Amino acid sequence: MKSLLKTVAALVAFLFLFGLVVSIINPESIQSQSKENEAASEGQNKPLNEEKALPGVEVNREYYGDDWPFTVDSGRVECRQGGAAVLVVGDWVYQLNGVAAQKGYADVSPIWRDNPEIPGTKIDIGKVRQLASSQC
């Protein structure tokens, strides 16, 4: 039993000294790890698998007028990791391109406005898609 206690005490002393030596040689490594831990704890309310979004652009019906392609009044276009162009409306994230579709974002069809001038077609979504893609 005494030999086990001596071994544990020696291990603790070694780890302490090792940490001390590392902090003397490279103090930035300890500070940067501390900052990473703080940043991670600040983001605890977000799901672990949530993708980081690049800065988006607010879009709305008022700006586009009759060319507004959605049934909702406004949203935010973003480019998410991997080139996924999306439209964010409240808690929903809708796909605007094939990459976003492959990543499993919601289909935009339910909020895509019908073209009143040409029955059976939709309002052109190209300008909004291009704006979202330009964020990539």
C-alpha cells in the first residue's frame, strides 16, 4: 500500500512540475487554451452540431417589390459552411441551392411565391440566391 501511495505522489509531483515547465517555456499555450474554454462555455446554449453561419444580409418584400419571391415578408440570406446558400426565416433555414439541399436544409417550396402572371410557375429566385452565394 505504501508503494502505491509513493507512486501516486510521485506521479502528482511529476505532473505538477511538467505543467510548471510548460508554462515557463510557453505561457501563451495556457492562456490560449483558457480562452478557448471560455469561448466554448459561452456557446453552451447552441447545439454542438450547429454550423457556423457567415455574416448574412437582410432581405425583404419592401426592397424587392413585385419581384419578391417568397410568401414571407423578410429573411436573412447566408452562406453556410461548404457553400450552402440559405434563407433564414425565424427558426427555419431554407435551401437556396443544391449544396444546401444536400446538407438537408428545409425545402424552400412552401414559402416560394407563385408567379401570378404565368400560372404554374414561381417568381424568379435568382437574385436572392445570387446574393446568398455572394456571401460565400
